[in-house]
Amino acid sequence: MRLAAALALALVTAAPAWASAQERRDASGARIPDRRGNDEFIALMLTAGSYGFRSGTMLNYAIGLRPGDGDWTYWLAPSLLGAAGLAGAIIVENRSTMRRGRGLTAGTTMLLAQVGTLAFEMQRRGESYPSSDTFTAPISWVGATVGLAGGIALGHFLDVAPGKAVFVGLGGVGGAIVGLFTCGIAQCGADVGAWALTGMGVGLAATLATASWLNPPQREVRAMVSGGVGGLVPAAGVLAAYYARDGVVSQAAWARVSVVGLVGALLGGGFGYAQARSSRGAAAREDGSLTLMPTFERSGAATTVGLGAFGAL
């Protein structure tokens, strides 16, 4: 009994010191919260749902179902497994609240792995654009699985700040998009996968090398992502117009779409960064959460508008 009482007393005495040692603070000395924000909960839901959906398409591939078969049963397994992924994530989150940085780290690495394996499969097949078979090929599911597992491990064992995680993800995915559009402008044809992989590698190397040095503020990364995605909207409109008019997109048409997309993404991301930087104040680095969704203040309460970034076919 005396030994048990002594151990209990030691734990009670040591607990405040242990808790203090676990506190994380940023460069300004402000305390970084341990708990995830609502934005990371949204990222967790998107990641779990999209991985479940992709696992359903992988199951269809294994049993011989293809998207072009015109059978509604093709979408049954992806829908059920997507819902199961969402339910599982909610159950896990309710049992133990996710720590800051884990959701965005897991989702970012899964997305990076999917983009990389998709580009690799396009290059292997010699495609100038991804076919449905490329989207549902086993290698992209393997990439998503490895990326998700790696992201969970990174989030668990390392204290990855959400801002840095998404900054690196932006470098990889943004680099792949730049490579894709550059290939379109150069009309490189079936080498689009190689161009996308090259752009992704350069973007990843640059952001990995500078993330700790730059320590990108959350508002600026958020604005860059939102602005870049918004800048792609005109390109999507031009692409849809070509499909509606011709039924196909020629290399010359894709080159025009690529110009619009590349200029729009770069201008949008740059404009978002400039706006965030010009309005940055003392609170720019105040908390450790980062959202992929633009946040607006209304009557003193934050309202988040969603912008999906973790979709997968």
C-alpha cells in the first residue's frame, strides 16, 4: 500500500512538469494547441471517405467490373466503402480526439502518393490523359494505401505542423500540375506522365528544403491554395467548352487550356499570397491550425466554407 501511495504521489507530482514539457510554442512564444481544429476534422472525413471510395473501385477492378460497363452496380461497392470509411473515422475520432497535424498530414501524403502513382501509370501506358483504367489501376490504390499509412505514421511519431504539411503537399501537387500544363503547352503527347512526375519532384524538393526555414504562416498557405484552385476554374470552363463543342479535346485545344490553367493557377496563388501577406498581423501565426477552406468572420464567430482537396476516383 505504501509503495502504491508513493507511486501515485510521484505521478501527481510529476504530471504538471510532464505536461509543461509537452507544451509546444511557436517562434513568437504563443502556445500551439494540441487538439485538432474543425478544419482537420473535415480533412479526416475527406481522407477516410475518399480512401474508402477508392478501395471500392479497387474491389470492382479485382472482380472485373469497369466504369464503362454502364451497370449501376459498379458504384455500389465504392459508395458503401466510402460511407464505411466516414463512419470509421467518426468512431475513432469520438473515442480519442485527433492531435493537431495528424489529419492534414495523412490526407496530404495520401494525395501526393495518388498523384505520383497516377502520373507513373500514365507514363507506363503511354497516355496523353488519364483513362478510366488508369484511374482504377491497382498501382494507384497501392499508392493511396502506402501514402495514407505513411501519413498516419508521420503524424503519430513526428510533430508535423499543419502549415508545413500542406505547404509540402502544395509543392508536390502544384509541381505536378505545372508539369502537366507545361507538357500541354509543349504538346509533348504521351510524355505527360514524365513531365508531371518531374514537376512533382522539383516541387517536393523545393518545399521540403524550405518548409522549416520559411515556416509558412497558416494564412498565407491557405490563401495560396485557395487562390491557386480558384485560378484553375477558367481552365475547367475552357475544357468543358471544347468537350461540348467537339466531343474530344485535340492537342492544340489542350495547349490553349494549359495556358489558361497555368497562368490562372500561378496568378491565383500569387494573388492569394500577396493578399494574405499584406493583411498579416500579429495573429497570423497565433494558432497552429491550418485550413484548406477560406474562413470568414461573421458576428465574431468563424464560419468555414468547404473546398474539397482529397477526392479520389
